[in-house]
Amino acid sequence: MDTAVATRGRPREFDADEALAAALRVFWTRGYEGASLTELTEAMGITRPSLYACFGNKEALFKKALDLYETEKLAYMETALEAPTARGVAERLLRGALQNQASTCDPKGCLGVISSVACGPEAEAIKAEVVARRASSKRAVVDRFARAKAEGDLPEHIDPEALTNYVFALFQGLSVQSGTGTCCEDLGRMVDTALAMWPGR
Amino acid sequence: MDTAVATRGRPREFDADEALAAALRVFWTRGYEGASLTELTEAMGITRPSLYACFGNKEALFKKALDLYETEKLAYMETALEAPTARGVAERLLRGALQNQASTCDPKGCLGVISSVACGPEAEAIKAEVVARRASSKRAVVDRFARAKAEGDLPEHIDPEALTNYVFALFQGLSVQSGTGTCCEDLGRMVDTALAMWPGR
DNA sequence: TGTTTTTCATACCGCTCGATATAGTGATTC
DNA sequence: GAATCACTATATCGAGCGGTATGAAAAACA
């Protein structure tokens, strides 16, 4: 967050980071379109003009919330790639997602999935943004799985991209189910089942 | 569809089934909230009063569209349960979903997933409806996998419900990815990868 | 033919949406 | 202490939302 300090003039009376965190929670539960400015400003504890002065507009606010989401809630994705085996990578990815869903104070589901599924005409730019961000993180996983294959860590007949899409599909399905009421224990057994099928070892 | 023929009065100038099919396509691409009455009536080729006279309101229209969707696009789910093996059931479920996504004239993604992911306050009843319908179809798959386990068709350590959630997660992930631009060939390889991991045989 | 019944077309309802204009308030700098 | 600047509060903007009132048009009854 750019905590730019403009020394002149009246200082801001609210904490921009806290307000952004509150906005993130609203977007997370409602989606981009489902989150109204009224609900956003009430959750953030600020008025509409303050929101526009500080964050630009609704779309800019969403993108900043998305930044926060990625750095705070999706950080495990990068570290997961450091696991020694492909199976370890998959396990860290899925268990990381599981752990996120287990948090009792965060909304259920995945902001990325929520924001990329359906939308009216106005939110298609948002959807495109989210899809583009997902593509870049997907590429990192594909590369990691390709390396694993080269290291003999994956069977020869496995396609790294297909395997990545498979893991992402599980991740997305997990998010959908979590958002629709499936409890964490059931989700954990689902992940266990998936990992038990992992090829080789 | 109830093609109730009320002989009295001016006859309807549009085909209710065609109109409902058009409405389904709009809901399918936009989601419940993203589909406005303007877009719906334009796609259906009727006026607002005609829509309300024939279908009730937006929510009732959605539920009828959901009925149509289930009977037309999700029929393969019931027949999939008749496959001789659990693996065959899973394969039919996933390939059926794949085939749906391959249709060039239908919208991408799954209406059930789209409608159950995120929503504003007004659409939570819709979300609950969709979640309830999914629960009933899930139960059928759980029962089928339990039978498979009793028949020695699945390893003893497999939990039927967890396996069902796993298959549904793949299905939902497939829908999410299809809705965000992943091509059918890639989705096909993803399904192949998943089926290659299926336990036993 | 005249009445009844239902549908269609237009225009409109109150409401909420995202976004701002206008003032007034308050802290910092010169 | 005065000038300056950014923030707050209120009130409102035009547009679009879901939903409807009002008649005219068209077919089936009598």
C-alpha cells in the first residue's frame, strides 16, 4: 500500500490499510458486482467521497484489494513451488488452499474464482484482469512440473500443463464447495483422496 | 413446460419453450444477478409484461430455466451412474461435462456453478436453491460409489463421499476453466490426466 | 354481432446503483 | 495568526434496476 505522506493539509482520519482490508472482505463475500458502494463504505467506516479520494473508484479499489489478497492469502503458492517433488508442490498448493478455507474469520471461497465466474457487462474488465493474473501464476506451476518431469519426478506420459490444469481444477472446485457450505473436514478428506491418487510414490 | 392451452382470449404470439431456452442462455452467460430484464426480454423476443404474465417474475423464470438446464444438459449425470464400474461412472461424468463445454452454440461454464458462487443479498435465495439441487444429485453419486466399494470395485481405504466431492471438484474446476477461456483440447487433456490417476485398474 | 378474456405495447413506478458538486471543517505551514 | 490544503458530510446526479398500470388489439364465447 502506498502510504504516501503528504505533509500539507489535514491528515486522513482513517487507516487506508484497514479500510482496504475491510473492502477486501466485502468483495470476497459478494463478488465485484454484488458489492455495493453502500456496503463497502459502511464496512470500511468511511464516506463515499473519502473512498473516491483515496482509492479512485470501485474498480481501482477492487484491484488494490486483489493485490492485498494475493500478497496475504496467496503467498503460499510461491513457496509451494519450492517443494522438492511435484507431489509435494501439489500437496502444498492444496493444503494451503485448505488452510485458507479453514480460517474462521475470513470469508469462504476464493476471491479469484468468485470474480472470474459470471458477471454482467460492466464487470468483464474485472474478470479479464483476474483471468490474466491467474494465467501468470499458472505458468509458474507448469514450469515447475516440467522441471519435475525432467528430473524423473513425474511419469513420462504426464503433460505438465494438463497436470497443472488438474491441480487448479481441484483448487477451484475446493473453493466452490467451500463457498457453498461444505465443511473443512469434508474438504480435507477430498484433498486426501486427491493426493492418494497422485502418480508415482 | 406447462403448455396449458387456455382457449379463451388472445393467443400468445411467442413460443414459451423457445423463450425459456433463450432466457436460459442469458442466465447461463450472465448469472442470475448479471442478467437484466432488458437483456432477458430482448433475447426472448418478448416484452416485460409478457414475461411476467407467462413466467411470474425473474426468480420464477430462473427456476424454470434451471429445470430446463437440468433436464437437457445434465441428463447424462443420471445415465452415468449406470456405468458398470466406479471408474466408468467418473469417466462418464467428466466426459459428459467435457462434451457440454465443447458445444459451440451453448455458453461456457456450468449454470449451477455460476449461480452458486457469489451473489449480492437479493440472490441468496437463488444460491440456496442451486446448492440444494446439487446436494440431491451428489447423494446419488455417493450411493453409487458406496455400492462400488461394496462390490470390491474401489479400494477399501476410499471414502465414497470424499471421492464424490473429488469428482465434483474436478467438474466444478472444469466449468470454471471453461468459463474463463481454457480451450476444450486442454480441458480434455486435464480430464485424461485425472482419469489416469483413478485408483485401481 | 357484442361481450368476455387474454395478450401485447407503451410508458411509468419507486428504488438502488456508481459517482460528484458543494460546502464546511480542521490540521499544517508560512 | 492567516493562508493553504485535504478531508468530511450532505445532498444529489443520471442511469439502470425489477416490476406494473393502462389501454389497445385479437381471439373465443354467447
